[in-house]
Amino acid sequence: MTISDDGETVLNGRYGFWVAVIQMDDQPGEEIVGCIGLDHDLRPDVAEGSIRGQVRRMNVSSDYRRRGIGGLLLETVAAQARKSHIRWLSLITSDYSWEAKRMYERNGCIVENR
């Protein structure tokens, strides 16, 4: 599996979108099995000029869950955030996504109920 960059820079080079792809043994080409984005945190309570990011569009295909792909995608975004001096990352998920919440917690995220 590879995490690939779909174009190095979006919004001043700090933000972007990544996809996880795998090479299928029995078919030519690759299959996209997950994705994740990093964007500005645009909540009104975030001070202007602060460097905060928001994890966006995190998804792993249901056929490929529980294989560490979500953790690799999160680590890819965290590495970009560190490289870009983003000190805080946030993400929003639904109350119905208990599996996603468990995966986030396993990967060092703190779940806050709002």
C-alpha cells in the first residue's frame, strides 16, 4: 500500500489531500482504498492567524478496514502538520461512528463531545 500526494500544495503548501492505494495482485493498476484531507480549521472560536488544521474527508473502504490504513492516513496528515508548524488538529465525526472513534483513540486522538 502507498499513500500518495495528489499535488503537493493547496492553500500555501500547508494543506492537502492524500489517497491510500494498493496494487491488486490479480489485476493491472491500483485501487484507491482510503483518503484524508488537511484543511484550515475555520471554526469561529479559532483566533485569526493561529495555525490550526482540521482533518477532512477521512475514509477507508469497508473492505480494507482494520488493516492499519486509517492509522497510516492519520500519521501522514500529522507528519504534514508537524512539517507545516500546525500545532493543533481537529476532526469532527458523527455519534454513530463508534468504530471511527475507537480508531482515532487508538491513534492518539482525544475524543471530545460537543
